[in-house]
Amino acid sequence: ARGALRLAPLVFVRPGELRNAEWSEFDLDQAIWKIPSNKMKMRQPHLIPLCKQALEIIHDIKPLTGNGRYLFPSIRTTARPMSENTILSALRRMGYTKEEMTGHGFRGMASTLLHELGWDSKLIERQLAHSDKNTVRAAYNHAEYLPERVKMMQAWADYLYGLKVDGEVINMNRQV
């Protein structure tokens, strides 16, 4: 649960995508997590750029669960992923109420702050694996915006870690 809670704000995937993460989906050399279409809400494969902080967390987890299928296996059996209530229960034990934070809340937090910090909405929405509401554009535009998302995700992680380390807010303006 600790590893999942550390990784969740850095990748801001849906809780089910996180708890079902399999080692075979990660290319640590290329710093990318490739979630297959059958695990995604919109049934499209999704690429998650992994910032250096996410890679560090994954490397920390590898000795514990790296010989199994799941990054975050169940405590009862490694044949299944951790329970869908694990992250939620951990947040409650930490003192967060349901009004303050949920496993899904990392997505809303990231979207809100990245928009407020001036990042392009198309990058944020692609990172969230949201489909374009304009059906014509969605039918033709399959851009991943991967180089820009790599920059955004690293800037996001640096911002979060800056808050964690000493409360200093790091400028995330993407022109920097």
C-alpha cells in the first residue's frame, strides 16, 4: 500500500489501473508503462511516462514483488492484485476523510493543479487517458504527445517532491 500511495500521485492513473499494474507492462530502460487496452476504461492502450521519482519507487518495490506478476499483489496471494480497498483504507488510516482524498482523487488533484500551472489541456487530458468529446477530431487524432508529456510528468514530480522536501513551491511553467 505504501508503494502504491507513493506512486499514485506521480502517474495519476485510475485506482484499478494502478492496483492491476503488472511487471510485464513496464519498460524501465525506456521509462514507460504500457497499459494494455483491456485494462483501460476506454479500451485503448495507454502510455505512462515514468519520471525519475516514479522509477525510483518502482526500483524500491522490485525486490519485494518483482518475481511475481503484480507490482502490488494481494497480501493473501500473489496470484491476485491488491484489493480495491487497500489504497482507500490506507488513506483513511492516515486520517484523510472521503471528502478530502480518495484513490481517484490524485487524478483530480493533478488535473486541477497542472491546469492552474498553465500546462496545455491536451497534454493533461491525454495523460488522464480521456477521450476527445469531439467525435470527428477523436476519430482522426491519435497523437500521444509523448515528448511533451514526459516533460510535464517530470515537472509535476519535481513540483510534488519540492513540496514534500521543504514546502518550497517549484516553478512549473513549461517554458522554463
